[in-house]
Amino acid sequence: MSAGLGGFIYQAVAGRVLGPRDYGEVASLVALYAVGMAINLILIVMLARFAAGLMAGGKPGAVRHIMARTSLYLAIPSLLFVIAIAALSPLIADFLHLESPVPVIWLGGALVFCWYMAVPRGALQGTQRFGGLSLNNGFELFMRMTALIVALALGLGVNGAVIALLVGAGAAGALGVWSLRQTLQLLPLAVPMRPMAKFALTATAGTLGVTLLWNVDVVLAKHYLDAHGAGIYGGLNKIGVIVYFGTLSVSQVLFPRVVEAVARQLHPGRMLLFSAGLIFVLGLGAIAVFGLVPWLVVAVLFGSAFSDAAGYVLPVTVIGLLLSLCNLMVQFFMAVHDRAFIPVLGAGCALEVALIAIFHATVGSVVASVLTSLLLLLLALIVRALLLMPRLRPEMVDADEATSAGPL
């Protein structure tokens, strides 16, 4: 919840200071950051799943080993990415109608910090240190917000908003390493990395799919709508996502516990139902509050310049609830290493893009397209879960498979 609040204060400050036109640039860049952050989330899921299995098997020293190997594997791809993003920055800036390619270059650096931040976060989640994980999430966004205020006060504008992303990710990564200081002092135990690599496809598909669901709409809105409309939609997107981030901790807790439950031949169905019910109740509370005073929500978060957004606050809050429930289902499928959900999620992402590409004349058209696609996707994921439940087996989450193989 604190992470979601921090993120929205960041968005509110940027919107108020920069206004709809420049904030439209920031919103599109933050959306690209979130898409690139999919790698962060993929790494977290992979590390969390592997670490949970290692802890259940009494191998805490192996967590240090997988953290070190993952950090090493990231080095060269990160360097190549920064070089590539610098070369492509003019093209990206032209597509998004940015005034300068410089913020895109800063964005590349911020993403590298974001990816390295995933290493300690995955270990924290997998070892079920949820207090430290929650603190890390909140600290990142607190530092991001603080850096934003300083950067805007110095007149750095859009560049400053992106630099703030870099500062937040770097600070959270450092805190994560400090939070794991006891684990990092253990004698390292070498374990094969292939089981984690085998899970990469499932983790990539699930994480990238969910990330696209709540970011590709902002990028497409910036492309199709005028500058004012793109800024308004960028603000609406952030209002809807408050429900997603406000309930994200439910999914984070569910993931390692489902891995543990199935490995011990305990059925996780009740755990999934309880988590979904908790998200639904929290989401309804947000919908009730935001739906009663939409004008106040817009005024407090973004100011009078965003008054055109008030009429869409209720539907985007519903979108936030649907997104959170879709994410919960995807986390469950990834925890049990199910792959049949991948084409379902892919179809949902494709449907969202297609509907926006067809219906984008107004802000309301984009909102309706996203709402429709998420509702249909959630129904399809529920059907998949009902078909999967009777067939869950411990071997689906065995983190120690192929232990005789050498390290990857």
C-alpha cells in the first residue's frame, strides 16, 4: 500500500508542476519504464520461486549463490542495452513526440538500475521476508518522489522526472542488499541454475503480459491522442493503477506460499480464493471512495488542469481492480509452473492493443477498450484455473529438479 501511495505522489507532483502537455511525455516515459521493468519482475519471480524451494530444502546458503550468479549474468546485457538505447533514442523520441531524446537515454540507465534491484527483491520474497520486501518497495518510491521534487525545483523538467526513477531504483537496490546482510554472510552453497532457467519462459510470459496490460495503453494513447488528451489519459491510468499497487502485496505473499503448499502436497485452492476475496474487498473500497468524489480525487492528485479526467475516474478504478485480479491469477499459474495460461494472457494483451487501435477517437474510447479487454481476460483466466485445480501435483513446483546437472 505504501508503495502505491508513493508512486501516486510521484505522479501527482509531476502532473501538477509540469501540466498536461509535459506530463504526457513523463507518463509515456514512465510507461516505457514499466514495460522495461518487466525484466525486473521476471527476475524477481524466478529468484523468488527458486529461493523458496531452496529454503524449503534447508539450503539457505544457496540463496547467496544464486544472487551472485544472477548479478554476473546481467552485466554484459545491461551494458549492451545502454548502448542500444542511446543509439535508438532519436527514433523513440520521434514516435512518442518528445521534444528531446535525452530523457530516453536517462531512461536506459534507470532500467539497468531497476534490473539489478530485482536481485535482492527476489531473494527477499523467496525467503518470505515480507516486511523487508514491503519496506524496499516503499523506500524506492519515497526516494523517487524525493528526487523528483529536488529535480523539478532545479528546473530539470522531464529529464528530472526520469532521473528520479534512476535514483529510486538505485537506493532500493542498496537497501535490499543491506536487508539480506545475514544471508550474504552465510557460507555460499553452489547449486545448478538450470531449474531457474527452465522457469524463464513461464516467468517472462506472465510478467511481460501483466506489465503490458497496464502500460501499453498509455503508450498508445500518447501516439493516437493529442497532447492534452494523452496527458489526461496518463493521469487516469495512474488513478486506476492505485488499486493494483494497493493490493500488490497480496499476490507477492501468495506466490511463495503456493510453491510451498503444492510441494508439500497441500492444495492451494483455498489460498487463491482467500487472496482473490481480499483483493476484491479492498478494490470495492477504492471504487466506492473514488466513485463518490471523482472530482476531488483528480483535484488532489493532479490539480484543476486535469478536470476533464473526473468523468472517467469510476471506470478506471474498476480497471485497476480487474488488473489486480488478473495479476493474482497469473501469479498463481506461474507458482505452479502452468504454461497453458500463456496464450490466454497473450490474447488478452493483443485484444487490448487491437481495441485501442480501432477505438481511439477520444479518451473515453480508450478507457472503454481497456475495460472490455481486462474483463474478458479475467473470465478466461478463471476458466483456466478451474480446469487446472484438480491436476495440481508436487512435481509441478519442484525447484531442485535436475540437481545432478552442473551450474548453468
